[in-house]
Amino acid sequence: MNLLLLFDEDFLPDGTARLTGRRAQHAREVLRAEPGETLRVGRLGGLVGTGEVLENTADTLRLRVSLTEPPPERAGVDLLLAIPRPKALKKVLPAVASLGVDRVVLVNAARVEKSYFDSKVLAPAFVQELLLQGLEQARDTRLPEVHVRERFRPFIEDELDTLFGRDALRLLPHPPARQPLTTTGVERAPRVVLAIGPDGGWVPFEAELLAAHGFHPFTLGPRILRVETAVPVLLGQVALLRDNTSSLRT
């Protein structure tokens, strides 16, 4: 945990913050925080800064908080993600929060097991806990939006433009494609939507429907990656291409 996240309900009338539970335990047992020391903190949805430890007992951590810095810049990326295996999803959600993704739509697909929709991992409280872990790792404070859609075609035809907008560059990593990511213009796009299929890939109908709605197919190379690997690889490549272009301009 690289950042203690503070919630509105943590703040006391005098402006200090009182933490209990997992966060207080982490400060006590892992950080070994003593009164007078400072910890890295951030308010959910707001600024980051420091918290001076005023009290650290068996059940309470009380901090004098100073929040002065903005959280890291956003990635400018949204994900349309076929729901992966629950074990994989538990890895993917913290990763997308760590990497600054703004929106994630978890959507059904032909090669998605129907039982995934009954998994506890999709429970709102479980999703939020995984996202918070990602924010704590990355010293970020802004949660991604997560939407779950059980019907693929109605979402693409009726909701896609409303949720993601029409101006974002829509990209479809798809093994049959031959064009690399470097030919898609991603380095110039202010916002990108990545449509990542299940481990078995999008079926032809799904890939064709995505292409008909503006998604440009490209290849990641000859290796077929699992979703939990493909997501951070893709986000990293998008960020690298943008950073290289920005460096050249400056």
C-alpha cells in the first residue's frame, strides 16, 4: 500500500482524519507508524498529500492531514472488456485502476461463460475493493467507472456512443489483423477505447460488429495473451507511444 486513501466519513469536525480497520492495521503493522511521523495519503476523488500521525493505537489511527497535490494524470483510455474468468478479473480490476483507466464496460460475449455473471467478484462492493487496491498501489485517488452489460449487441448498437463518445479512437486488438498498433494513430488520439475480447477471442460476428462501429483491428504480434496479461501490455504500449510522441514534440 503506497497511499492511505481517506474517505469523507473519515474526517472529524476538527479537520483530522480517523482511520480504523485494514488501513489502520497496515499503518500499525507494516508501516510501523509512530506519532510525529508522516504518511502518504489521498482523499478519494481529490488531492493527495501527507498525514501526520497524531495517534496510533490498537484500534485507531488519527492523522493531521495536508492535501496539496493533484493525483497522477489520467491515461485517456477506456476499456470494453469481455468478462474474463473471475480469478483473472481480480487481477485486471486493480491493474486498470493503477493505470488510470477512466471507464470499464464488462460485457458478455459468445465465449464468456454465463456463470461469470453470478460471481461474487462482480458484486459492487467487491469491485470497489479491488479498484481501491489499485489506487493505493499507484498513489491515485480517482476510481474508474465500471459498468456490467449482459447483452453484447444491444450495448454496441444502443449505448456505445453515449458512454464512450464518438470522438475517441476505437481500437480492436484481434489476432487475425496484420496492422501493428503503431499504424493506428494512437499517439495522436486524445482518447482511446480498447475492445479486448475473452481468452478465446471475439467470434467473427462480434469482431465484425465492432469494426462496423468504428473499431480498427490491429495485432499485438504472434503470441496469444490471456486477458490479465493483454490488458496491462496494451495500456503500457498506448502510454509508451503517446509519451514518445510527446517527447519528440518538446
